[in-house]
Amino acid sequence: MKAYINNKAHEIKGNESILQFVRRIEGQESIPTICHATNLEDFGSCRLCSVDIARSKDGDKKVVASCHTPVSEGLYIYPNSKRIQKLRKNIMELVLSQYPENELKEDKDKLPTEFQKTIQSFGEIDVRYEKKSISEIINKTIDKDFSHPYIKADFLQCINCYRCVRACDEIQGQFVLSMMGRGNKNHIIKGADVNFAVSDCVSCGACVQTCPTGALQDKYETKIQKADKTVRTICTYCGVGCNLEVKVRNGDVVGIEAPIDAEVNTGHTCVKGRFAWEFYKHPDRLDVPLIKKNGKLEEASWEEAYKVISEKFKSIKNEFGADAIAGISSSRCTNEENYLMQKFFRIVLGTNNIDGCARVCHAPTAYGMQKAFGTGAATNSIADLEYTDCMFVIGANPTNAHPVTGAKIKQQAMKGKTLIVVDPIQTELAKYATYHIQLRPGSNVAFLNLMAYYIIQENLVDKAFVEKRTQGFNGFIDEIKKINISQLEAVIGVNKDYIKEVAIAYASAPNAMEFHGLGVTEHYQGSKTVMLLANLAMMTGNIGRKGVGMNPLRGQNNVQGAADMGVQPNQGAGYLDVTSPDVQAYYHDFYETEHPKEVGLKIPEMFEAGRKGDLKAMWIMGEDVLQTDPNTCQVEKAIGKLDFLVVQEIFMTETAAKADVVLPASSFLEKEGTFTNGERRVQRVNKVVEPIGNTKSDGQIVAEVMNAMGYNQPQYSAPKVLDEIAAIVPFFKGITWERLGKNGLQWPVLEDGIDTKILHETEFKLGKGQLHFFNFKNSPELEIHSEKYPFILTTGRILQHYNCGTMTRRTPNKELVKEDVLLMNPIDAKNKKIETGDKVNLFSERGQISISVEVSDKVKEGVLFTSFHFPEVGINYITSSVEDEESLTPEYKVVAVDILKL
Ligand code: SF4
């Protein structure tokens, strides 16, 4: 198919608009635009992109907006005819009649904005219309708005291109920005014409990135303009894995933008990824090794620190054996670093006592999905949201915890797709949901069994899929038929007919995608819930093609990668069973040394062994267990009884303060390696700035400790370690540093570099998918304590902070949210005579804390919710030691508590 530009024929590619077609052939500058942005829907409002078109060479010409007119076979396009030039000039005159004079002057300290470049492309423009600012036209002062910690607004520079309004609507779905007034009185407002700070803005910065004039700016815009380097890397916060373009000036980070060509985030980020980067140069950064002498941590050299560590580890190993030492690796670190950490414990020390912070979040996902499918990872890609008909979100609050994915789900819901939200809290997504099951915390298994019951009863099972691809269905049906519906309905606290409607909606959708988070895993029956979710997908044939599947939303940036690298005590690199003789032989051949055979300790078992005095030493990399692990008093006892503790950190955390040796590590901006996001995408983390002070990357530290212990580990290089990983982890076989390119590869990656977007297309790793049945069991926490402590406390994240807040609390995000608060239902609040802002004592069998209350109908009667980002609250002093029965993941989501007004 061909079309003509100035009578010359050119090939048409795909469904191009005229603008895309002409710009592809004649270059970006060939047609000027104002309202067009590649990551927004075509709008056709400014008309600057107008071109002349004709059906034949000498045919009648007509003017169309090229951005939203498709190019078609045989079309004749004249992008710069005389009348088009005249039209564009007139448009520019009208726009400039409201544009401030001073912004037209060249400023040698600033690079021209996109709009200023467009003006320059016209040469001299003599504005024939009356020049009046928008303030003059509407007879109201449009003040600059500096109320937001990251965004500056000066709407006198606004040219009404609507790009910020559309970015807010189309990308984030927040609808904060809108237009007010008609004709030339048209102007942008925030919320109900308020300032940013009090608007509903979620600070994603999509408006800032798209604004062509600087009317909306990053607070560091002037520095960003002068950046001397831009480095593409991956966000360090959640498992979405957004690509970032980090702007650097004189060796310092000055700002972050989002690359439009990023497959994961197409020019979008959340407030954390775009703005919360200043922690990396916060004065609190640890920048020199510390060794405890006479009870005090004192500065030391790296050599001294390595000497102490190697001597201590060797003497403990000699006296008590390697199993007296344990390590906790970190999902915040790269694959290469996690790989080396587990290699240190297994190959250098000779113990499988290595675990990671996945234990406190997604270990049940890995376990349950492996039991059901053979592979413990997301089956599909987030891009599949475009192809799904039904989104089933259970135990996850993605607009807070996985914001870029959350925004995509919200967009699909607003387009009319079925959204089912299963959550005890009225999350933001719940407001957009077709169905919200506001179940009692801890009743997921009861709910999923009822779903399965109704799917079977309504004859909505995909029999062909079940017969061909699964096993265990007959036994499952027998058990499901025995469930007591009324009893389960009472447990869940939601009408069974409504649950039936949800079951029908999910099972009858042509393509349904499941998403789950920590509201599934951090439960007594967490692994079982994961397996029941897998049942639903298999029963309805929602596996193995676009727009379906089971997609765990991974909490930390590299929780998937850490597990892939062998950061668990039962499986080594590549999820190989450490007790299998074949695996032993495989590892032995590779490392040319013995590999430990006994399954090691999981984190809770490490603490138990510590309390008993059986565990003598620990090396904790990038985790503040004293703040994040449950039942803090018990963790304190374990840590207190160790003979030797090494902590590798970027800040002096509660745990680091107890260490015998503190190793100062680099942040993600100061190192290279790879992170694997929640859709199995291995992406390159590139070094943006040099390590602060005397810090080193975690990988370099581990490699140097290996050498100090006498193991010959080559000098640390992330690409070289990646080669070693590709040689030992079967599903990394085709991965090389170069092949990862800009957008990474989704494992398994074949030898020739071909990656995998969808798992289990024709068969499961297990061969056939395995269905399981489990009866609902109440959490022991509620069984034992609910009489004395009648409320159920459940916890989760908020948008502005990340986990224990070590990083986000050291950025201006703390101006956005200053404290954790407790949500309490209005009826409960009235009964307890508590009002918003009151301080209360929250107490459980383990202890008590004090916290401020917000009265809210986001929680049902009897349920309380809080986040856990601020150490002052110390929420884990009251959480319990109940664990998921299979993976020992703590049950953070169900705590029996009572409350007393202070
Ligand atoms: Fe970072 Fe997640 Fe936000 Fe993306 S959504 S910018 S990965 S925190």
C-alpha cells in the first residue's frame, strides 16, 4: 500500500495516521504540533498539524488534522502547501496572543521548551491580535502554585493544549486537571479550582512530563534543562519495573523522566519512581564501614571489616558447623547480587541457610504456583490488560502499591471492562469495580471455595481445558460439593448471591485475568489461597493465551529475581531442589565443589534457632528485620542472642544499629545489574552516578567477602556475573547483558535470545496443571484471641511511601504523607467515642502501640486498617507469629486487637 507526499510515493506501514506517516518519512520537524503527544490519544484540537490532502494528483484538496486522520492507499498529502503555512501561522498568532511576552525572549540559562522550539520553527511571527493574558481576560489573577513539594504550576504560560488534562485522565485516570470557561476564557484548573496540595493529585508527574511550555514543571526543571547526562535505568521501588531516564548534572541526579519507548511504563511513573530519589544523597547515608568496639560502632576500613567478618565466620563454622550461620538476601538488590549472596552461603560457607524478604511477602505465590503449574511466576504480561474482558483483583491495592499497573487496570475499568475487587478495604479500584467483595480479613479460602462451587453449579467449567490440561478435577469436585454454603457465607460476611454473580461474571468472561497481592499471601492459608486461585484459572480455561492467566503483583522491585537466583533455603539458583541427587550433581559439576544437601532455615526458623542459641551468626543484606518482621520482641530476642551480626545497608536502620559490622552499600543509582519485574522481565539497571562516599555495590562487597574467605571469586562485574547466571539457571540461558537492550527480556529466554510473553501455552511445566482442594480454616490468631481482642487489624501500603519507609521518608514524600493512621469504621468510632485525629492505644496479645485515628467507611465494622511506613508507630510490636502453614510467611493481614482512646 502506498500514499504520496508532495506527489512522491511511499510505503504505508500498519495503521499509521497521516502525521505518523509523514514524520516517519520526512522527519519529526516536518509537521509542527502542539496538542499531539505520542503517549496520548490523538486529539486534533490545535489544528497546527493540518495538511492538505487529495484523492488524486490533481484532485480537490481539503484540509485535515493529520494527527487523527488515517493515511490510506493512494492518498496525496501536501504537508506544507501555501495555504497550510498560512493557516498554521494564523493559529500560532492566536496562541501567542495569550502567551507571555517574557517567555518569548531567549534565556541563555534555559533550553527552549518544546513550545518555544515550535515558535522558533516559524521564524518571525507578527501577532495581529490583541495581546492579553488569561488573567486579564477572565479578570482574575492566575497565581503561580508552588504548594506541591515536587510540581510548580504557572498557568500564565499555558497554551490550552489540553495535554496535561488528557495525561491526568488517560494515563493516570485521576481527573484532577480540567478546563474552565469558554472560548478565550478557557483555562486549566486543579480540582474545584484549588491548589495542588489540596487537590486529589497523586503526584505521578504525567502532566509535568507532557506539558510543552513549562506551565507545569518539575521543581528542579532548571537543573534538568542543564543536565549533562541522561541514563536509563529501572525504578528501585515496586515490582512493576518502570523504566526511568535519570538526568544528571555535574555528577548529581537532578531529576527523573519516564521514557516513552519503555514497554513497561510508556512514559508513566508514580510519585515514588519519578520524584522520590533524593534519599540517595541524604546526609544519613552510611558511607564508611563500621565495626562494634566496646559496644559502640566505630569507623573502620573495608580491609578491617572483611578481616573481622572472615575470621568470625571461619571460627563459627569450625566450632559449630556452617549451619550455625545464616543469611538474608534482599529483593531490593540486583539479580547478580542475590546470586552471589546465595553462592556465598552455599558454595563458600556450605549451608543452605539463605533466605530473602520474599519470605515476608510472596513466598506463598512461588510455592502455590509451583504446586499448581510447576512455575512460580506470572503467567502473562501486564500489556495483556488490553486483551482481557474481566480483571479479578484479589488482596491487592495496585493504585497504591503498584501504581503504574493500578492506573492501567483503572483505565480498562473505565472503558467498561468487568472489574472484580476482592478486598476487606474499599480501595481506590473498588470504587471503579463492577463488583467489590468486601470480605472479612482471613476468609479468602472460604470465598474462593464458594466461587468454585458456583462456577461448577452454573456449568461454567471449561471442560475441554480441564480434561486436556489438568489433573485432580474429579477429586476437587467431590470436595467442593461437600462445602457448607451458609457457614462460609457467614465467615466471609458477604451475601452468597452476590458471590454467585461474581463467579458467573468471572467464569463467563471470554478472557479473564487474575491479579493478586499480599492480601492473598500474608495469611495463615496463604499458599492454599494461591492454589485455589490457580484452580479458578484452570477450571475456566483462563491460562495460556493473551488476556488471561494468574498474575501476582510483586511487591519489591526484584522479589521475582531474588527467588529466581536461589534465595530460598530449599531451592538453589533456577529453583532447583537442593535435596535432589541430580541437582547436587549438576551444581557440583558447575562449581567443582560440594553443594549442601539439607534444606536450610527459613527466616522465622532462623530467628527461632537464634533464640534457642543454635544459630550463632547472621549476615543480613538490605532488610530491616527489626522493623519489618512480625512480633518485633521475638525478633529482638533472636538478634540479641547472636554471637555475630553483619548488616549491609544504605542507612542506619534499627537492625544495623545492633550489628557487629555494618557494611555501607550503594543505592540503585550507583550500580549496575539487572532486576526482574513481576512479569518475569529481566531489565538492565545502569549506573547513573558514582557510589557515595566509601560505599560499594552489594555485589562488590559480597565478592570481596568471598575472596576474604579464601574463595577465588573474580572481581565483581554485573555483566560477567549475569553470564555465570545464564550458564547455571536454565531459564536464563539466552540472556546476555547486550541482548537485554532497552526493554529487557521475559524469561524463559531460549539460547537464541527469544523470550516468552505467555507461560503454559500448550503445557504446564508439571505436564498437567494440578487442582487442589482445601477446607477453610480460621486463623489461630482469631481462634485464640478474638474474644479478648474483638477487632481485626489488617495492614497495607499507601502510595507515597515504600515498606518501612527508609528511603521515601528521606525524600519530600514525607511532606505528602507524614504518619501512619488507623482507619476505623464510623459505627465503631461512635461506640468507642473516638473521632478523627484522636490518638488511641492499639493492643494485641503481644504488646501495644499508639496511633492516630481516621474515621472512615473504607473499612467495615470490626475491621481496622493501617500502613506500616513509620517506625515511630512500631506496628510489628503487635503483629502475631502466625504463619502461612506451608511457606512460613507471616500473617500480617489478620491481627486480633482492641483499641482504647488515649
Ligand atoms: Fe516505581 Fe512501581 Fe512507581 Fe513504577 S509503579 S515508578 S516501578 S514504584
